[in-house]
Amino acid sequence: RTRTPRDPPSRPLIVQPQYPHEAGRRISASLAMHHCLYSYIRTSRLFRFQ
């Protein structure tokens, strides 16, 4: 039985955006947004319980 690769060989192994710094900036921005949302929810919960 021959092993079938998960991806076709025609597809490149590493699929990355042409500008990695843009992707990193986008990821860091999304992380910061989630952190702000989490902190806002936490502080609003604290204020609500007070």
C-alpha cells in the first residue's frame, strides 16, 4: 500500500504571505485586541460585582 501525501506535490510546502512582517503585525494586533477585550470584560465584571 502506497502512502498518499496529505497535500499534492504541486502545492508548495510552506505557504506564507509575501510580507511576513505584515502577518506578524496583524497577529500582534489581533492578540492586543483580544487582550484589551479580555481586560475590559474582567474590569466590567469587577465593577458589576461591586
